[in-house]
Amino acid sequence: MLKVGITGGIGSGKTMICRIFETLGIPVFYADTVAKSIMVNDDTLISGVKGAFGEISYFEDGSLNNKHIASIVFNDNEQLNRLNALVHPAVFRAFDAWSANLPQNVPYTLKEAALLFESGSYKMCDKNILVVAPQEVRLKRVMERDHVTAAQVQARMNKQFSDQQKLGMADYIINNNESVSLITHVIDLHQQFLNLKF
């Protein structure tokens, strides 16, 4: 089965594009959503997080102590990399399990991940899509969506590869600049993926 990765910077609109693929019957694995779930459900990951950041990383009811983790990793790239080294393999395991349970007649799947290139998981996909949008458009979208300041959005953007860094790793580019039809673009890619034999 063809595996297609899809990513884009914060506010690029990759989730909206995934929804269009879903209307075409294509299953989408939302890596970032799954990551939040497995942080409290994957025993191997939980053990690793406790070992790296202390038992205080989880409350007695099993929920994640987000404040504690954030206080350690937010401004310390070494600690963030340490956390990612635990989380990314767990997400890979979850993706493999999810893929194994899909119907045989599914022509291809999408793996949506904000850090697709940064984590190296793009190498596990047959093709990769990069969603791009002008920075001012992305800033506006995220400020309105999350009710945050431009500085807060920029801080998040700075933790991801730039579009320039990602362009060389992507097989397809979707320019979500609000002046082109996303539906037309997605349908065109959908037909291309249907024609690929894997």
C-alpha cells in the first residue's frame, strides 16, 4: 500500500487538506493527535518519559503533567530532542499498527505530521507532500485560531524547519495561498496516487 506523508508549517492548512483527502475515502493518520494519546497509553513510552524526566511527569491518575514537561523542554533543545527521541518511535509503532488494520482495498494512506521531515519519518513514506503558505497568512490564521500573539506564533514557527529546508525533501508542493482551488489540487494528486503502483 502506498504511504504518503503530508506536512507543512503551523498555519499552512495541512489539516484542512487532509480533510479533503478523507472525503475521497483516503484514511489519514494524524500523528500529532496520536502522539498526545500514546503519551498516556503506550507503556514503553510512559516508562521512558518517567525515566528521562522523573515520576512527576505523570499524575496519580495516569494523566500527563504537561506543565512539568513543558518547563523542561520548552527552552532547552537538548531536552526537547530527548523527549522527541522517545515519542517519535512510539508514533512510528502506532502508525504501523494502524496501517496493519486497514482494509486491503485502501489504495493509499496519508500520514499527517507537523515534524514529518524533522523526525525523519518522511523516509518511511513512499511520497511526501509539503503544504506551504505565505508567512503573513500563516501568522494571521494561527493568531485567530489559537488566540495568541504574533510573537507566540513565531516562537512555534522557529521550532520547525523552514519551508526552504523542506522543499528539497518533498515530492509534491501544495501552495495554500488562498488564491488557488485546494479541492482541484487535491483531486489531481489523488488521481496521481491512484495511478502509482506499489
